[in-house]
Amino acid sequence: MERVGNPVRALNRSVGWQAWGMRRPFALLAGALLVGVCALPAAADDGGGGFTIKDPRITESSGLAASRLHPGIYWTHNDSDDGPYLYAVDSSTGKTVARVTLSGVGRPRDVEAISIGPGNEIYVGDIGDNLGGKWPYVWIYRLPEPKKLVDQTIRATQYVVKYADGPRNAESLVVDPKTGRTYIIDKNEDGGHLYEGPAELSSSGANIFRPVAAVDLWATDAAISPNGRQLAVRGYFGGIYYGWNGGKIKREGRLNVPLQQQGESVTYSADGTTLMYGSEGNGSSVQAESVPGGGGSKSPSAGGSSAASGDGGTGSGGNLKVGALAVAVAAAAVFGFRLLRRRG
């Protein structure tokens, strides 16, 4: 956030007041107004201002998903060479509060994405293929999000995934929050495609994913807003957001993606007001940016998440403080100029 300097001092310089007798009433009023602004209640901490992952076991955070069951918790995982593990990270401290071990699946190959669908079901995308499309199939794992955050083992269901037009590398898995349908975006330097899975995944045979729309980005991750209205797709150096429309996407604009060491993940905060961008590396940071156009905010009738004020940093809570500060300074300026005219 841009640092706001001392507005009283700046205004004093701008109008050229030299005598303390003329500055004093203005300064007192401005000071009182700013004290009132600073006393505004801060928004509840749900990682809306960003956080740093402190677990030394997490060296290649390649996916990120905001928990709706546990406000302020973000699920992540390593890229490869780790094991069937998910980490629950508390955004208020950056510390891991639980590690979940997946059972019932083979050894993960290249886990690249994580998403949470209806009923608090976690979907994990073992969909990477750094060999450029050499693997004839990849996998999706599904498991229930644990109600208690402790180290534990949870049995997952494993689904075989194939693409209608042949093997490919991908790092983006999203789940429609209304229908539970899964989608994958392949990773292609010249732009990829949104692939739609079957209405329901089957554990007894291959699930064929078919291309349904072009995506104009070298995608490293994606997320659907909690209200199901917006799709955010990020790359290493930028991002695009689309109207979701049940998978019939329509491009709406560009995302303000922060420059990171190796930007590999994105998720909406649980209340949909903030986009959280993650990166690989030891002690990697998760940075927050406001959702463009308010497209990710939950509708008033929606429920099952943290409160709407839960994501403060760059969301509505932060804007409220900045707006109040601007009003305070403007009021002080008007009073000062009136005082100057009366004494002039």
C-alpha cells in the first residue's frame, strides 16, 4: 500500500502558512480527524494483507486454496519430490497447523494445483508433465477437508485423466463451486485451452477432458471465485480474468499480478474480495490484490465462509480506512482555507 505522508505538513507547505497562530486551529482539527481515522476497527485477519509461508518443508508451493471450513487457513502442497502431503497454513502466522497425508493413491508424480469444490471437498491436480506431453494420463485426487486441523491421514479417491486431443502439460485445476464439475487449463507458452471434464468424475475408468475455450496466457494456475462468476488465470508475468458463465468463459480484463520469484499459484480469499498470489521457494510470500470489478464477492444470500470483512488488506476494510483518511484531510483543508480567508 502506498504510504500516505503527513497530510497536515504537506498542506501547510502548499498554502505557505508561516505563523503558528494561523496553523494551530487547522492542525488541531486535522489531528483530531486523523486520530479518529486511526481508531477505526481493523478488518479481521484472513490473510487479506498477505503472509509468508514459514514451514521449511514447503519449498515448492505450487498450488493454493482458501479454506471455507476454517477461515484464515490456506491449503498448499509441494510441486514434486515430496509425497502425498497437503499443508494447512494459518495466514495470521504463516505457520503450518496441520499436514494431511493422502492414502489410497499411488506416489504423486507432479502435483501442480489444488481447489476446493462443493461440500468442502478438496481436489488435488497431479497434472504436471514437464516432459511436454509424454505421459498418456495424469491424475486428480479428491478427499474431504478435515473438520479438525491436526496431522492425520485421509483416504482419497484417485481419478485417471486423459485429454481428448492428446497428452499435455498443465498446472491449473478449478472446480465449479455450484456444479462440482472439474476443469483443467493446459500450460502452453503460446496460450492454452480450458478443458472440461465429465459432469461427474469416475474412479473406474479414464475421465476424458475436452477443450471448450481458448485461454490467452501461459497459465501457471487458476481459480474460480466463490460466487461462481469469475475465473482468474495467472502466469509468471501477468494474468487475465474472465466471466465464468458455467465454463463458457468471456474475457473481461487483465489482473494486477505481483512480480514474484516463480509465481505458481492463485486463489480467491474465502469471502471472494481478494486474490492471493503464491510463489515457489523457501519462505515464499503470498501476496494479496483486490479482485477486479468486485466480480469475486459473495452474494448477500451466500454463506459458509468467513465474514465479508474477513479479508482486510487490500479489500473493503483497507479502502474504508483510506477513504476515511481522505475525507479527514479534505475537511481539514477546507477549514484551513476558510480560516485563511477570514484572517487575510
